Amino acid sequence: MNLEKQILKMAQAARAASYEMALLTTHEKNVALKAIARALVRNQEYLIKENFKDLKTAQTAGYSMALVDRLRLNPKRIQAMADSLSETAGLKDPVGEVLETIKRPNGLVIKKVRVPLGVVGIIYESRPNVTSDCAALCLKSGNAAIFKGGKEAVHSNKAIFKILKAVLTKTKIPLEALQLIESTDRQAVQELLKHDGLLDVIVPRGGEELIRFVAEYSKIPVIKHFKGICHVYVSKNADLGMAHAISMNAKVQKPGVCNAMETLLVDKAVARKFLPSMIADLQNKGCEVRGDEQTRAIVTKGVNKTVEEDWRTEYLGLILSVKVVDGLKEAIDHINTYSSHHSDSIVTKNKKEAQRFLDEVDSACVYVNASTRFTDGYEFGFGSEVGISTDKLHVRGPMALDGLTSYKYKIYGNGQIRQ
Amino acid sequence: MNLEKQILKMAQAARAASYEMALLTTHEKNVALKAIARALVRNQEYLIKENFKDLKTAQTAGYSMALVDRLRLNPKRIQAMADSLSETAGLKDPVGEVLETIKRPNGLVIKKVRVPLGVVGIIYESRPNVTSDCAALCLKSGNAAIFKGGKEAVHSNKAIFKILKAVLTKTKIPLEALQLIESTDRQAVQELLKHDGLLDVIVPRGGEELIRFVAEYSKIPVIKHFKGICHVYVSKNADLGMAHAISMNAKVQKPGVCNAMETLLVDKAVARKFLPSMIADLQNKGCEVRGDEQTRAIVTKGVNKTVEEDWRTEYLGLILSVKVVDGLKEAIDHINTYSSHHSDSIVTKNKKEAQRFLDEVDSACVYVNASTRFTDGYEFGFGSEVGISTDKLHVRGPMALDGLTSYKYKIYGNGQIRQ
């Protein structure tokens, strides 16, 4: 069977399975989740053996150490995958939740009830735990899902799916509810993205290049974030020790991720006091610092010049741009101009100022006195996440169970007709 | 200024205004809504005079009587527009609503708070009350909006906007929050649809051709419904008198709208009893009836043959297709195959059967014992609507205040950093 027909057949089977999925009880779904969790741990030798094939290919291909490490499965990581599945089993089932009840003067009762989206397409790269995390969230939210992982993890993903499918045959979950596209051909993605009548949403999870590719070719709605250009603003009312710790954490704890800080904004009233030790400590951690003129007037050595492009750049590494601003308004304006609307934080002891920042910064997650690094399904208590959204429609921020649902109106009448 | 620059400038001004709109108090918005309502009534002579220009053009161009009537403004209709504005002032302000509060073990408090979408583009046809209804909903939900009405209503829309703008100068609402594209060139729409960085959503409201045009050219997310292929299913457990009244209402009360019935499904157990008088009464109202073989075996005269295409057709007029089905499952399968996922109704006295229909029919609005004609923002108690959505993402069914909002996470910390 050629790729075109094969993908169409998968999408049709997923659509059919989605109707069954929508009717499963919470208990039926939880039983399956816990059984998959146990099966992953029970089959860890097999998983590690298959994963080793991916690691070998990656090493031969000269992938970076960081990437090879992200690919790696070991007993600890497999246990973490299983724990995440069990945790998802423990989360509240969103399906069937009555979001609103409206009683009309004519006696109609209108209930707005949460339902699954239907069929979800997940297109992702590298880490194999994404496969089990996303499968768990889709299953719990009553969706069917089609997975297309990166070619670097093909053996690991196949192995996870083999275990998962073996479990499903013993549960109420239809086998076609969770499907993996095994082809590593990018053409497979393009075929999948055609079926807007069969899939309800696509979540691409990976680098900007992957997301732009998906957004360009998809006829299906795409939930996306292209970039994470996150800011920390140190107000003149900040606890400067706290500001130092938060800025350090937001930049260096894991610089390659979307919720890491890319630009530090500092009120000019505290810049002279705050910046010298902050910049020195960042540089000691191997971070290149780029500053605007005022920053470079304060720290005269070792700070490179920023250019306009810096404010728009997601470095995804140990580089930070720093700007001295004239108060809250300039900070908010800078963020609303250059932010990717992902996560931005203010450090301040002034509640009114904090509230204005929270109200006026137009981003998915706005923080007071905390690191931007918390924007994450697990850290928000959502179990895990299928992705992060910087869109404003449908879902914003970490996308987990609620983001995987839609709703329908159920209307109860006793013969009402329209006048 | 050429069209391209003009539209860009409008979009930029709307974006800037949207930040101010998001911060308005409920009182400030309600004051403006009530003032616009009063101003419409006060200026009704001017409105009727300008509207008359559109009516004359439409008559000269040989538009149908129905279309000319939809265009017409008179004191009663202007009062209804004003009433709708006042009613919107009375609705709960969605902005600022705390949808969820999450307290994390590390002390972070995460509040999911409703915020306006930002900038909304409304592209619509004919009826001038759409202009005031949509302006009211956008204003109340704290959005800026750009309007592009049909060329047939250009004088009426300009007149409404002139009154509206004169009121805004005396309120806290920024003047650029509500803008009308006066050009009747379709190129203007294409220019608007380019600005995905400045507009957050497009709502096209009109015929399928308009909606397809917008969906094809838009880089901005589009909330849409292409068709309304709505079903009524008469179960063997139906009160047949009620079924008759509901079917009649759903088909003939206003056949040219999206929530009118296009296909009647009847259980074979009651078909012989139900169909003869039903079909005769529909025909007496001037409705053409097309039936499947079983229908035509029961009513042997005056019923045309259905072809496959009938089940997929939105007649938007006095034509009905009728099918006899073998029970609930076949009815649900037919609807999930052919419905446009807009509005579908079951008539039954059996609660279990009703529940199965509500659960399994995959449509925005599913009814028990009521006419499909109630799918409408006003009938749902939403004041009015900017459109109806058959999408599953973001908003489903009538789109009003809640559908015009997104949310953000406001996260309150006291120095939390990620471990």
C-alpha cells in the first residue's frame, strides 16, 4: 500500500475509533492507563534494547551529546514515563463536565458539556517520553490520536507502541484509537495534514522549523508556538536578591527550552546596583551577555552590543540580552513588542505594579516573583502536556486534558418551536 | 493612500486600541453601549435616509424581494438594534473572570483569567443590524474590531458607524477600537486577511461562498460554519403530534437560514403513521418533498426521488429530504455522516434514547424535543452573536461574549525558581 492510501486509512480508522472513545467511562480509561504504565516497566529490557538502536544511529550520525542524551531510555526514565501515566489516570476526567447550564424563559434547558476533540495529530521530535505522555493525555480525554515521531527515535517509538497496543487488546479502548506512523518520510506528515475532514487538530512539538513546516502545509487547525522569547523585568521595587535568583534560574537552569529567559529588563533606578554582580555571575556560568548602551555604560567590560535583532531572537542557549528601561511602562511596551507571548515575569514588592504587569502584558503566562521556567504542564499540575500554545484561540499556555476537549450544547425541550 | 497601506494602518491602529480596550471597566463599556443605543434611535431619520440609498441600489440591481427586505431599516428595526445594544450592556462582563485557581505545592498560585482576544475581523453580508450587534459584543468583551460589510449595505453601515464614532468621542473607548472598511473592493478583504500579526481572529458571516473565500485567503484563524445541514429524527418513541409541530417549524418557519432542517429521519415503526400527514402539510406550505425508497413506498404520489447528493445539500429553501431509518443507530450514523455538525434534534419520550442521541451525535447543538431553529445567540441568552461555529476548536455553536475571549495564566510567586 502506498503512503497516501496508508495514511488515509489510518485517519479513517482513527475517526471511527474516536466515536467509541468519546463514550468510554472514566474507569475504563484509567484501567488502560495503569495497565500501560505497568507494561512499560515490565518490558523495560525490550525498550532499552530497541532504544539502543536509536542511540547507535544518533551517535554514528554525529548528533550532539545533548540530543543523544535526550533520546536515551534507562530504567529511571522508563519509571518516570510509567509514573506520568499513573498520574494521568489520577487526574479528573474532563469529558462530560457541565461547563454551564442555561435555563431559558421558554423552558429550554441548555447544557454546555465538555466532549473530546475527536482525532488529534501529534507531530514531534526526539524524546520518547513524549510518546507515552501524549498517548496518556489523549486517551484520558477520550480522543483518538495519530503520532508521527522523529526519525531519530523511530525504534524507541515503535517499541513503546508495540507494548501499548498489546495492552489495549485487553481493554475497552479500540485498537485504532492510538496509532503510530512508522514511516520516517516527511511525505507522511504532508499526507496526514491533508485530512481536515478526519482530524480535528494538529499539535506540532519541536523546533521552529518543524512547526513552520506543519503550519504551512496543514489544512487542519494547528496549535503552536513558534518561539519562546521570555522576559524577566526587575522593577525598582524588586527584592534584588530574589531578582538575581530568578534571573539566574530563568537563564541558566535549562537554557535550551522555550520557557527560558532571553531578555532581562532592568529599571534604571536599580540597574547600577543590580547589573554588575548579575552579569558577572551569568558570565561565570558561561553565559554571553549582550547589552544596550545603558547596560554597557554600567558594566563597561565584557558585554557585547545588542542590535535590534537581539530583542527578537530566541537564543536557545547561553546568551542573554539586557536592556535598562525607564520604569514599568517601557518594560511592558518592550515585552508587548518583542515577546513571543509565551512567558514573562516581573520581580517587584509593589502589588499595584505587579497587577498592572499581569493585566497589561499580553502573554500566555505572566508571572510575579517567579521564574519563567514554570510554564510546563507538569509544573502547572496538568500531569504533562501535549504542547505549549502561544495562540490565543482555543488553548493558551500548556495544553493538556482541557485543551484536548471541545464542548457541545445539549438542549432539552418539551416541544418548543420557534415563534 | 492605497488600499494596502490603508488596511495596514487600520489594523495597526486596532492593535494599539486593543490594549486600551482590555483595561476598560465594565461601567465604562456599558456607558458607551447605552449611549450608542440612544444615539441610533435619536438619529433614526438619518439612518433611514442613508439606508434608502442602499434599498434603491438593490432594487435597481434587481435583488430579490427577500434580500431587499433584509436590508431595510425602519423605526421598529432601529429600536430592535438599540434594544440589543442595551441588552448587551446588561450581560455579565466576561473579562477578568477567574476560570480556575491552581495552588501548587511550591506555593505558586496560578489563576486562569479571561481576557479579550484582541483584534477581531468581522466580514459579513447584507443585514445592517449585524453591524451594531457585533460592535456591541466586541466592545463588551473588550476587543477592538474591524468591520467589512457587504457592498449592498454600504450606506447603511457608514451611517451606523458615523453615529457610533460620534458617541465614542464622548466615552472612554478609543476611537480606533471599532473601524469600518468603507471600500467595497474585495481586495480590501484580502489585504485584511494578511495581517495575522495584528488580528487575532476572523469571523465571516454570510453565504458559503463568502466563508470559503475568507478561509482560503486568511492567514488569520477563521471561525466558521460552511453549511447548516440540520436533521430532525422522529423516533418510534416520539409524541407524533410534537414531532409534527417540530418538523414543520424546523423546515418552514424560516427556511433560508442555517438552523433550518434539511433532512427528516423517521423510524420505520412509525413512518406509516407519521409521514402521510406530515408530507401533505409540508407540501401545503409549498415545500418540495424528496424521499428515499421507503418514504416513496408509503407516500406514493408527489414525492420526488432522493439521490446521494440530497443528503449533503443545504437547500436553504422549501425543499426537504426524507429518509426512513431502522432505529436510533441508523439515525445517528446518518447524521454523523451527512450532518454539517450544526444542529440536530431527536423527538422521543424515551429518556435513555434521548441521552444516547445527545451523547453520540457529533454536532455543536443537539436537541431533544425541540426545533433546531433555536441555535442562535439571542435564543441561547447570549444577547446576540458574531457568528455560529461548526468548528470544534475555541468556540462551538453561537459565538458571543465568551467566544470573543481568550485567557491568560497569572502566576503569583514569592521567589520560586525551578529545581
